[in-house]
Amino acid sequence: MNPSLQGRNSGLDTLRTLAILLVFANHYMLFVSGSSTFGWFSEIGWTGVDLFFALSGYLIGNQILGGIRRSLQSENGERFSLARFYARRLLRTLPNFYFVLALYALWPTFRGTSVLPPLWKFLTFTQNIQLMPGTAFSHAWSLCVEEQFYFLLPAVALAIAACRKPLLLAWLAVIGTLLAGMAIRSHLWTQYVGPEEQGGFHYYTLIYYSSLCRFDELVAGVALALLKNHHAGAWARLTSRGNWALAAGAALLALTWSLFIEDHYSYTMTVIGYPMLGLSFTLLLIAALSPGSLLQRLRVPGAASIALWSYAIYLTHKTLCVLLRAPLQTEGWRANSWQAIVLMSAASLLAGWLLHLLVETPFMKLRDRYVPGNFSRTVAPAGAVAQ
């Protein structure tokens, strides 16, 4: 077995694979075939980004909250280090991102006729702010939201930890953030979108791409990490009912998807639809983290590898499929043909694997060598690698 696949949670891998498949199906519909090639899965595929957000919220939240708790309990001076956390995050996310950004900037064919926003917006992770739909590398908006989250969360968490009654403040921050997101979306929809421009420019620029409007799933993931690290009894009870969480999450997700398909851009779904997605994905995360649950026990063939390459696939698949569309059509294989679907899917997997192997993996090795953990003083045995 590939060493990088050992010790992975198959439930989380399944969810991450589901996320990239959803995104692929949606982008294929919007930018390649122009039709619902994969049926309702294409139409609802944009929620794959929200699933990625929920996964990041939990995994990063667990690192930070667990690290702060460990620091407070440490008797040998071990402290959670912001500098080391940021270094590890940047070494994880920047190499792939900058490599693909270089392709867009230096190879005009790669971006086609699309206009590339100013490079400084990508370099500062502010490209999602006032983003024009249809510009080159537009799907990097979600990475900007995540990077902003990565920089903001640890500082906020450390500030709350230094206050009196930090646990109460943490939960108030979670609830307040979710309510604020709903209020901001309500205001923006009422003032700038309305029933006349549902799904138009203002909806995407002001709401869909906006960090202030899209933190719901990230915050839901953090809430789950908070529960795990500071409410052991409740966490144990939840994870002892993983299959119930799976059933509830799947049912709520099916309902939420059906409502979004029916009326994606309505006021109601704009305000409460994203929290519904956050709760649905949180329940699925609970199932994935529950020992013995069906989601954790189920090992989908290839899911671990696809999950490992998912970040690289996300960055490259859209433009790659757009570039392949014309030559495949010349061969008589239209975008909706099974031949084109198979070839574009295989090319996306191959590009993701190569980017992971040639760019991401070397930097991960550098990270593990020079920044092996999030703590300024480690008590791990020599040669051990912090996760």
C-alpha cells in the first residue's frame, strides 16, 4: 500500500471523493457540455465546495482547538505556535495553487479567451472579493475563502482562549457567526438581488463568492471540532450512533438538495439553505468519525487515492476539460458522449495525480522535515511526524 494512504479515515475519504465528484459534475455541465450530463447530480454539484468547507472546518478546527487544549494542559512548556501552523498550511496549499496560477498567467492557451483577474488578487487570496463570473481561474474563489479562514481562525481561537469563560464565548462566536451570515445574505438579497435577478451577476458576486456569506459550513465544522475537544461525553454519545447520524444527514441532505434544485436563488434558500447544508454535512462527518459506522467501515475502491489527489484535481480539472472538448469533438465524441466523459475524467485524474506527485508531495516532505508540528516545543520521539 502507498504509505501516504496508510492510517487514513475511509469515511472522510469517501466524503472528500464525493465532494470532488460533485464539483466535477457541476463544472462539466456549466463549462463543457452545457447540459445536465449527470442529471440532478450535475445541478446540485456546486455543493461539493460546501462539503470541502465542512471537511476543512472540522479538520483545521480540530488541529487548532486540540492544539490550544494541549498547550493549556502541557507541563513542559509545549505551546501551540501560530507561526508553525501558518507555515504548515501554506506549504500544504500554496505550491499546487501557485503552479496552476503560473499556467494561467504564462500560458495564454490555458486560460483561453477568459480574462485573468490581477495577479495580486490571487497572491493575497482576495480574488473572491467582487469576483466577476466567467473570469479565468474563477473556481479559485473557494481557496481564497479557505485561506482567509485558515488565517483568521487560529488568531480568534487564541484570543478567546485567553478570555474568561472561553468555552461559552467560543459557542457564542459559532452561533453569532452563523446568524450573522444569514443576516448578511438576507440584506444583500433584499437590497441587490430580489426576485428579478435570481442567479444573476449580483447574486454570484455579492453572495455566492463572498467570504462573509459562505462561512456556514466552515463554522459548522469548527463547531464539531469544539464539541470533540471540549465536550467528551456528548462526543462519545454522538459517535456511538454513527449510523443514525448517517441516516439523518443523508435525509436532510436529500431534502436540502431537492429544495435547492427547485429554487436555488430564492430568498428562503439563500438565507437558510447554506446552514441546512452545514448541518447535513456535519451529520455525515459525525458518521465518518464514528467507530464501526457504515460510512467509516465502507471502503470505496479508489476513494483513498482520489481523496488524496482531490485538491490537485480541483485546481486543474475545469480548464483541462474545456481544452479537451474541441479535439474530442473533432474525433466525433461530443461532450455528452460516454467516450468524452471517460477520457476527460481519466485526464482529470491523471493531471491531479501528476500535480500531487510532482509538486505537492515534495513540499509536504519539506514541511514534515522542517515544520513537523504546530508546537513551538515538541515532545514527540525523534523522527516522528506530527499529523
